[in-house]
Amino acid sequence: MLTIYGIPNCDTCRKARKFLDARETPYRFHDLRADGVSAGMLDRWLAAIEWKTLMNTRSTTWRGLADDDKTDMNTYKARALMLAHPTLIKRPVAETAKHVSVGFSAECYRRL
């Protein structure tokens, strides 16, 4: 089963969901803000995707972090920040049993 992780008011998440709905592709939506992110989920994603790709450094949440939190970034620090602030995760994250992708592209979603 395909799971889309994001937030409902995110434009990119809306595009992804609209794309899937138009093709009658079954999926489950997981609201990162309301439902949160677990360490296990984040670890699966970080095993498949580099933290620099997964972390949204252009977000309002990122801009609101203290400067100390933004410096000397590495996988462990990024993981801790994304667990504490799930909206730092670039959206949407699409996950199947064999695949994880970040962001939306029609080409990538066709392959899912």
C-alpha cells in the first residue's frame, strides 16, 4: 500500500493527492503535523534518502530555528530536528514496501 506523508494544506501534497485520486490509485495519507513522525519511519527514510534531500531548509520551521540548531548539520542532528519538528521534512514523502521518494513529480508517481 502506498502511503503519502505530508500536511493537508501543503500545495505539493495536494498536487500529489490530486494526481493519485485522478488515477484512482489507492493510498493512505499520514498527516505529519497531526499524526507525527516516529523514529522508525524517519530511520527508514534516512536509509533510502540522504538527510540533505529529506530536510526542508527552505521552510518556515527551518527559518524559525535557532542559529545553533542550523550549524554543523549532520545525519544525527538532522534526524533529531526532524523528529522534534516534523514540518522540517520535505513533502510529500511517498512510501511503498520497496520505495521511498520525496517531493512530487508526475513521472515518479506514475512508477509508484
